[in-house]
Amino acid sequence: MSVILDEFYVPRESAIVDILKAYPEAREVYQLTIIDFFNNIKKIINSIGSPLDEIRGKIGEIRDLLTSEDPQFGNNASEFYALVTKVKNDIEPVLDELSSPSIGSFYGYDIPKEDQEKLYSYLNSLKERMVRMIAHRIRTPFSNITTSAYLVDRVYQTTGNFQDQRILGRMNVIEDCLNEFIEIFEELEDFIAVSFKLDRHGESIDVIPSEHLAYIFTDLKEEEVFRNTSINIEFEGAPSNIKVEMDQLKRALRYILINSIDFASAERELEIQVLIRTEQREEKERVYVYIHDNGQGIKPSELSKVFEPFYTQDMVGIDFAKLPGTGCGLGLSIAKGLIERYGNIEIYSEYGIGTTVALDFKVRN
């Protein structure tokens, strides 16, 4: 299960859990540092959000002019490139400030030096991963938008051909990148939300039949991102009741499925098998959900890190634009935080073979 420490969620696998539990001063340093990190993330989202809306509105106008073959398309394409270039230059200082969050001082706190070093090392590692991942994930689509805007302008000015496939292709790239920003920001906001104390007694938490879990997967299969993926669902055992919040559980399951798609094997077509089963273990009845994929799997050396925030394995050289859901390396961390409001989550994997995510929930009959 998760650990809740003074309003904050901490993954149980974290190497600093025992330190945080033992020393209130350590929790204070941890919390102030994380709040500083979160404030910087929120600042980036707020700073970039409005310019992105302006770009999104402008690209809509340009798309209409292109479709109607209006000669004003040329002027608007040039103006759009100038706008994108300005926004890109404006956000660079914002991204540079992302590296400014500081780690709180331990001066005057009664914490053993060895534990201070562990806590500092953990927070510094988290900060470095956060800065590297967020800056990369934001700069990459902006660079693609800028390059595409330039090519749309130049190709049209050179050819005057509204139907030039280079123009149409680059317009699609721009719109895909704008949608990518939506995914990135939603993932960051989900991570911030799940990192605070979780209300397990809210009005939206219901006791539901376990077979309703299958309906969640059926709904997810209808989403565009999953339509070309084979997702098979099976149900075993007697129907039982569990206590969950359906929307939050659906969000967690979506992140798990997206992770399977992002790291599918290039050698075979991805298949995801879902088994929902009621089991009796150690005189306790629980509902288990096994989500197995035949993707590339996770290396043994990295398996213990998969729930760490801002951690994504083997990202060097990967084209993020071709991955349908890869955000900032937060998907499984968010899924863990959401699932552990109501149950447990474990992950097993064999590199080159596939991965199984196992969830279990207490029966509420």
C-alpha cells in the first residue's frame, strides 16, 4: 500500500520512506521541496498555456484558409511562423527557471548525517529527472511546430500550391504537437493531484460489482489510441463487490494500457490480456486484475524504478511524436497513487517477453 505522510503521498518503494516516517523534520524538508517543485511545474503550465491557445486558434484559421484555398493563406502562414518563433523564444527563460527549485536546508535539524545525505540525494535525483524530462518534453514539440511552420510558409511561397502534400503533412504535424501538449499538461496535473493526501471516504467512492471492471476496459477500448490494439478481457470466479471511485480507477487503467502501447515490441503485434478474478488468499477474498502484454518488457535493473516520478526507461533516441501516450515518465507513478487509494499494485516483467501489472482490491460483500 501507499504511505501517507502529513498530507503527502510517497511510493512505498521509495528509499526514503523510513527516514520520513522517523523524523518530522525530514518530512518538513521533503514537503517544502516538493511544493517548490510543484509550484515551478504550475508556473510552466500557466506560462505556456495562453500562448498555446493563441497558436491553436491561429492554426485553426490557417487550416480553414487552406481548405478553402483562400489567397490570404500565404500571409497567415508567414504570420503564424513569426508567432511560433516568438512564443518559442519567450518560453526558453521559463524552462531555464525550471532548474531553480532548491532543496531545503537541513541546518539545525536533528537528523542523522547519513539520513540527511540519503534524503538530499533522493530529492536531488528527483529534481534532475524532473528538469530533464519536462524541458525535453516541452522543447521537442515546440521545435517540431517551429520547423513545420517554417516549411509550410516556405513551400507555399515557393509553389503557391494549396494541395502540396508537404504543406498538408506539416499542418498535421503541428496539430499533433498541440495535442501532445494537452497530454503532457494533463499528466503533470494528475501527478500533482495524486501526490497529496488522498480522501478514501469521499462521496464519489462507491461499492460496485467486480464485473463492472470489465466495463471500464470496454470503454477504454473505444478510445482512438486503443482502437488498433488487441485488448482481450476475461472474467473468472464469483462476482464480488469492491470499493473504488470509478473515474479515478479508469484514469489509472488508462495510464497502464498506454504504458503497454508505448513500449510494445517492434518484433510482434501488441496484445493485451486482461483477467479479472476473485481469489481466496490467506483466508481473505480479494478481486485481482491482471493486465498482461507481450511488449518488450522491462530490464531487471530498471524494474524497481518504474513507479519513480519522471523516470522512463530507454528513452534515448526514441521519437516521442510516434508514441501515442508517452508524457513525462509519470504514468505508472500516477497509476500507483490512484490504485493505492483502494487496493494494491505490483508489476512483473521479463525483458523481451512482456509485462504483467497486477492489481488487487478487498472484497466488500
